[in-house]
Amino acid sequence: MPEELEVDEFDDTADHALAYIGLESVGTARLIHLSGGRGQIGRMAVLEAHRGKGIGTKLLRTLIHQGRGSGIREFELHAQVTALPFYEKIGFQAYGDIYDEAGIQHRNMILLLQ
């Protein structure tokens, strides 16, 4: 994603999660608190050399846990099409059409908590 799209008006108020191995930051994600008990997870990334080790799952579960604690019951995200299976394993469900975001194919996903 172009650098000018990475920082936006939500960064100051979002919850941010970082994953470290030693002193190296290897993953990141954020949770934006929306109205009505909803939240949006985004900016999810794990360095390629560290993928497949459960780091992304831990980041995602951490934000869901934190959001649940603050009353969020509906989590949304814009998933890269290639990452749909990853999010489906956590319980997210895809909806709507595939669309282009920053030159990458995406699809919206949602997770509803009881």
C-alpha cells in the first residue's frame, strides 16, 4: 500500500497491536472503534519471513479480545482475497463482491460475537 495511505485520521484513536521477536517488530494490526458495538480491524501485516508461525493469529485474537472487553460484538475487515482462508479459520465470514483497494483484490469480512 502506498505510504500516504498508511497513516490516516484513525491512527491516533485506534488500538494498535505489535508482535516482536526479540527486539524486531515482525507484525502489526489495528482496531478502530466504530459506533454501535462495531469495530474494524486493519493494517494487518506480518513480515514474510515470519508468516506461518501463528503471529498473525495471535495479533488478530488479541485485538478481538481487547475489542470484546470494550463492548465490540461485530468486527469487520477488508481482507486481501489471498488471505480469506486465514480469516475464515478465526471465524470471519466473507460478504459482498470482490473489489480493488490500493491495487489489490479485497473482500469484506465480518465476525459476530455472541
